[in-house]
Amino acid sequence: MLIRMKLGRNQQDIEYSDGVVRALESSLDHNSLCSLAEYLPDIQDLIEGVIIKRSSFVEANLSHWKLVFLLTEFTTALLRSNRPIMLIMDDLQWADKESLELLTSLIVDVDQLDAHQRCISFVVTYRSNEKDKNQSLVDCIESIERSNATQVTRMQLGGMDIEGTNAMIADALKLPIRLTRPLSVAVHQKTLGNPLFVKVFLTMLFEEHAISYSFKKKRWLWDMNIIHQRSMDRELAAILSEKLLSMSREVQETLTFVACFGMRIRKDVLSMASYDSEEASRILSCLKIAVKESILDEDDEYFSFPHDLIQQAAYERVHEKELRSYHFSIGLQILKKAIHTTQAEPLSLVAFIALEQIIMAKDMTVPDPKVRMSLALLFLRAGKHSIQVAAFPSALSYFERGLSFLGEDGWELNHELSLR
């Protein structure tokens, strides 16, 4: 956005972007600006002389609290021109402890600014039924409320009302709202106005020919008798599972493969997880089919699931033992292509992605002693790097997984490595 302002024709936007640059240059030295560019690459286009010293795929060697400081300074620079800002963060129930601490620090630090500079609004969303599963989120919310750093307004969002549902359906069918209202009332009763439920329900009705296009009348028509008989009482996850099972086995397996990475996967990581160009082409073909069926979304960099319940349905279609095999084979395959650095160089971000996959494989056995030793050394490097950037919980996880590859007799057979 700042780049577009700087290169645009609006004089106020140009002055604002120039003001942000001056504020950053006055509060951060050159090395700090380069470090900030590791996380916000557009900084190098905004400020002359700032470069990303390493590949964007290399983990930045920043401590957690230095990152907090840099992002706080960046936010402060944005606010110095008295232009209102809104930061929106979605699905905080999935956020890790470090990210939530960053958010808390940012909100509290902004409160230290002069009153006329505190023109910022934080909008965060989370599922109330999932909040208690993430103790870090509970602590974050309580910490912000106790600090009195900002006025907190809670909003409980439900589904759309009938008018909202009608507007959504009328837009989808390209019909006046007066014609779609009877359909919308029936759909709202089945879905309670949940947008995802509405979308899934309409798709089911279309597939069952309860909604069809009439070339004679040149508009969409529907059968209210079938719609009233159709039920949405089952869990959405079960409905989505049925949708997945209706696709070819090859597409299903590919979606499970992608779901192992979470809600989205970078296309370049996807290619690294493939055995060869032929498999990469096959995977891409399957994903294109899923995109066409609205199971996946695609942009220039990522394939992503449009909703976490869809990802969950794809992930849980196989047994846990098979999932572990998925994770382990993915991790090993990525490591084969990602590890090309010396022991002294930091691991790439892709290598960390691979190691996380191996952690999720849990207690998968590795019969080859050479592979076990290589993995133990990689987890040792990952743990040491995590300590350097003050990510101690991650370091513990890496060390524990690395030790597991040394086996019960690791203390005797690999005494020196065990001590490291």
C-alpha cells in the first residue's frame, strides 16, 4: 500500500509515504531497517539502500523481542501522520504463543504514544467455542483487558439474517431479491444464515438438480418441495467429507497431502515435496480439479483451503497411522532438496517446514541408522537456532525429536552427540 502511495499521483498519499520513510529512518539504523525488510520485503522498495541480506526463504536471525521492537517502530511510523489505521487479524484461535505475545506488546506499546497519534483500531476475530483450547489466546485477551491500554469492545457475530441471506442468493443467481426470497427463507431455516453453510447447501441443491437453469425462461429455477425435504442437520464436516469422497481417489489423496501442511501451501514448497517433475505435474493437475470444485483456492503463490473445516475433512479422511506416513515422507522429501548448506550456515525456512512435518509424524520408526543420525543432527541445528532467536518452546521440541532418533541406547552409542 505504501509503495502504491509513493508511486501514485495523490499528493497527500505521497506526503504520507514520505513521512513514514522519514519516521523509520529517524528511529531505526540501517541494520535494523534491513532486519525489518526480512519480514516486510516492500521496505527495500520504500527506502533507498535497504536490502534483504539473505534469501527471503532463510529464517531471519532475530530474537522475538527485537522483532516486537521493530514492528512497534514500524506501526508508530505509520501513525505519526495522524492517518487512521485498522489492523485486522482473523482466526486467532490458531495463533501460537509468540504471535499472541507480539500482538499484546503492539497494543500496549501503541498506548504509550501521544493521544493524537493513537488513531489505530485492532480488529481480531476468533471462534468462541475454540478459544478455551488455546490458553495463550485466553491469556492474551485477559492481559489486554487488564492493562487498560485500549478500549475493548466485544462483538458476538452470528449468521446472516434473512435479508442478508437473500442478498447473497440473489447475487449468486443474478435475480431480483423479490424472486429469490421464498428460496432464501427456506435456505436460511436450514443453515441459520451461516455463509459457508449457505454456499455448501446451494451447491448440494444444484448437484441434486433442485436448482437448475432454464434455457427456456433464461433464469434459475428451483423445486421448493425437494429443498424443504433436504436436511442440514448433520455436521458440516460430514457433508464436506461426502463432497471429497465424490472426487477421484487421486484427487482425494492429493488433498490429504496438501492438508498435511495446514490451511495453505506455497507452490514452491509443493514442488519440493514432489519426488520428480512428473509427480509435481500430477499433483498440480489434481489441485486444479479441486480449485474448479471450490475445494481449494489458488493465487500466484499459494494453494489454500477456503475454510478450516474443509482442510479438516481432507486431513481426517485417512487413519492416524497413514497420516504419520504422509508427514514423514513429505518431510524427508523436502529435506533432500532443501539441505545444501554447511553446518555453520542457518537452516532455510523450507528445512524448518520439513522438520515440522517429521515432528507431526510422531513415533515413525526409521530403520536406516544413517538417516536417523542425519535427522538427529538437523534437529540439533534447528534447536540451537531456535535458542538464538529466543524461541525456547520450539527449541525444546526440536531437541526432544532429535534425541528420539538416537534411540534408547543413544547415550552409550552417541554419547557426545547426546550431550550437545
